[in-house]
Amino acid sequence: MDNDRFARYGAATGIIAVVLILIGFSIFGSGLPSTDASSQDWGSFFTDHQSRIQLGITIVGAGLFFFIWFLGSLRSAIAAAEGGTGRLASIAFGGGLVGVVALLIAVTGAAAAAFHPDQVDPTITRALNDFGTVAAAPGARSGCSFALVSTRPDVPCGNSKSPCGRPSSLRTSARIASRLAA
């Protein structure tokens, strides 16, 4: 990883990804109708807030690009700490990519609902949004596997041979960020 001149940017891309994804979802998700609201309410929401929803989804898409870069850097850091075949690094990377794809499908459903909501039946707009919501479920599951593999207790920390233990998520993130920035 020392020979990779872009490895230093790994931690920064993770932070940028989180910030962009949170900003994008906060722009898109503010003022959403309740899940039991009528199709007319959902259609009106997408018609009234079409530009804001499209902006939020675009920002989330940019955040996903940075998250993919972070996944590559994270995979390198875990593989270096793990040694051997890098099985856990590959599982974490694969889980992260599955999460990215599921999130991309989810925001695509919302983007399709916001494309021309005033020209289609509100039931279709509601169905597209619901599809996006349901599509996010596999991403949540793969994110859990990503987090579990990233905090394995038997993976050595840094250059030491002693295991990390099961650190908190914040401490794990700090260790990974410091390793990527080194």
C-alpha cells in the first residue's frame, strides 16, 4: 500500500462519501409523506419537489462514487493487516459493493418517480418510490456483513501481531482512517 500514491486519499474519500450521502438524503428526504399516505399525496410530493429530489439523488450518486474509492482503499488496508489470501478483505469489499448497487437501485427508483411525476398516474410514482425503498433492504444486509468483517477480533492491528479485539465502530473507523492516511 505504500507504493500506492492514492492510498492517502482513502480515508478522505470515506468521509466525503458519508457527508455527500447524508446531505443528498437530507435534501431528498425532508418532508416525505408518511408510508401510509395516499398515492395522490406521494404524487403531489414528487411534483412539488421534483428539482429538490433530483438534486438530492445526484448528490447521493456522487457520494457513491467516493464510497467505491473508499472501499478499494479499505480492502487494501484490511488485506495488508490480514495477510495471506485476503479473504476477509474480499468479503468486506464485496459486501460494500453489494450495498452500493442496492443503494443505487433504490435511488434510481426515486429518480424515476421524480422524472416526470406530473405526466404519470400518482400510483406509478408511488410504486416507483416503494420499489426504491424495498430495493434498499439488501444493501442494509450487506452493510452489516461489511461492518462485521471489518471488526473481526482475530485480524491484527497495524504492524503488530496482536489482534484488535472487537473495537467500537468509531474506534475501528479511526484505526482504518489512520492506517489509510499513513
